[in-house]
Amino acid sequence: ERKEPNYFGAGPAQLPTSVLQQAAKDLINFQDLGIGAGEISHRSPAGVEIVDNTKAYLKKLWHIPDTHEVFFLQGGGTTGFSSIPTNLTASFAKKHGKAGKPAYVITGNWSSKAREEADRLGFETQVVVNAKAVDGKFGDIPDVSKWNIPKPEDTPYVYYCDNETVHGVEFREFPFDQFKGIEVVADMSSDFLSKPVDFSKYGVVFGGAQKNVGIAGVTIYIIKKALLDYPTVGELRKLDIPIAPIAFDYPTVVSKDSAYNTIPTFAVHIIELVLERLIKNGGIKNQEQENIKKSNLLYSTLEKYPAIYNLPVSKRARSRMNVVFTLKDKSLDAIFLKEAAAQKLGGLKGHRSVGGMRASLYNAVTYHSVELLAQFVENFAKEHQ
Ligand code: PMP
């Protein structure tokens, strides 16, 4: 039991109370088996059913076409930073006989980190654009005219982060037309299932579960099946291409239906329950509408008090998931957070690298919670202007 939280943490984040109540029961005794969902074998019929249902719900809810496969890995979003270059260069090498040069669109710290990891692993990367180099700071998506579009014959993939959680920068639409013949890879850790996505345009979409769809411990991947054909390990070695650890080798994991090694079955079950609820509540378009409504309310309230609040992200790139704002008078930061906490509005402190505030409005954050926050933002501004 708990009172409905008003929690705006960036991740791990709030989940629907009804889901957690069901999950709590299932942790102790799943489907009357006399044993819990975290205790059953991932190869038992009940364990396999959890994975299969979760995949099926995700495909249905997010309209994932049969050209694409869904699978789960442990390791978090960060594992994607390493597994994407190792796997997609292998896939590229099958056709082109070389790793090629992974290309990165950098619009905040998470895409920066992804590129750094590809470099660290020994890949030669190309930077399509670095928003910080263009504007002096992160907070916008530079116009495509300023991007260096890579050549398809050299480029195993172009990588971008659909929603930069720390900087509050989100793509409305990636400029796919500029990248004909190149696989597009998106990190959707922090806007996973927050809006419809046209998967036919993507090679890979991945995201950690712990913001919009579950608890930490699972990363969800959606991959174009045609990308699962690799050269042998011996051939990759000859080409000097770093080899993915076996538990993060996509074709291996897909061929074992996400159970090559032990999958966090309970964490996947929570995703299953979240998806079930989303389907019942009217699906992805409904969720998107709700997310638009929530973020519009908060942004428009903040905009009413320009003497008090600063919105550092350019309007066209504003995230619907992570509303970043600062107080013009920094000495008010601590008071803002303290007064918010007194009203049970939690998780508002901005990331240490940006400062200020960040309100994360993930799927499970209700419109009512955002109304309470908007009211607080308004009252605080009136008190201090
Ligand atoms: N990508 C994005 C967009 C994120 O927000 C995060 C985590 N906040 C990560 C990747 C890294 O995820 P993890 O901590 O699960 O490795």
C-alpha cells in the first residue's frame, strides 16, 4: 500500500501502483505455482511465457513489424553503447568485408558517451554533428545543413539518442532522408514507448527499462532481422573487428529467444504488466497525447514567469519526458527543492552536470501529479518575483 506518489525522478522512475501491487503478489506466488516469478527457471513454461507475452505485447502496442525482432539483455543502456558497435560492424562486415566507421549524432551527454565507448573499443568513429561544438552547449538539435552526412559504403550505422535525459533534448523526427542506405540506431532509454515510432526506418532501437516501462535490470532491443547475419568469429578476427561478448551477441541471444543466459524474469514480468496496462488504457497514441498534455502544461507554466525561470532548451528540441529548467536566482535552488519536498513533490533536482531542476514526466507520472507541480511552480514564482 502507498499514497499515490508525485515523483519526477529521471530514472529509475515511478511505476503505476497497480502494476507494483500485482508484481508484489507475483514475487511471492506466481500464478499459484507456490513459488515467485523471481524464483522460477527462465526455461520453465511460466518463465518462457513471461518472455513471450512481453514480446508479443510490445509488438502489438508499438506496432513493430515482422521485419523486426524484439529481445532482452541485462546490462542497462550503457551495455548498448558497447554492444551496438560490436554487433553492427559485424553485420556490416558480412556485406562489405570491413567494420566501416560508425557515425554519431551528438546532442547531449548520452550520445557523447555512446561515441566515446565506440572509440574506446577501438572503432574509428565519425561525428555527424556535435551540438556542443555548434552552439557552445547542449540544448538544441543543429539544423541538418550543419551535419556531415557520411557515405553509406563506409558507414555501418548512424547512431543518435532520441531523448537526451540530462539535457532535455528530444527529436521530433530524425532526418532519415539524409541517411539513405545507412542503418539508423536510436537510444530510446528515456522516451521508450512514449510515442508511436515507425520501425521500418530503424536498424535498431534500444532502451533500458527503468524509466518508462519497468525496473532496472533489463534492456529492450528491437532489431531489423536482416542485420542478424554475421561473419564467423575467425573471419571477424582476420578483419580485426572486436568481438561482442557472447551474452551480448545479438544473433546468439535472438536464436535462444532472449534466454541464452539467465534472464531477469521478474524484471521482464514487470514490463509485461506495464504493457498490459497500456494496452488496456488505449494504447500508444493515447499515451502520447497524455505526454503532450503533461509537458505542455509544465512548459507553459514555466514560460509565464521568465523573471524566475529559465528554459535552456530551444523550443523545437524540448523533451516531453525531461523538462529541464533553472532558477534565474541560483540561491533559490535549495528553497525550491525544500518547499517542493514539503508538498511531496519529489525527484526534481537537475543532473549534477547541468544544475537547476529537471522534472521527468514519464508515462506513469499522472496528469494530476503534473497539475500539482505546475501549481507549485506558479505559487513559487508569485512568491519570489
Ligand atoms: N541512455 C540514456 C538516454 C539514459 O538516460 C541512460 C541512463 N539514464 C543511459 C543510456 C544509461 O543507462 P544505464 O544506466 O541503464 O546503463
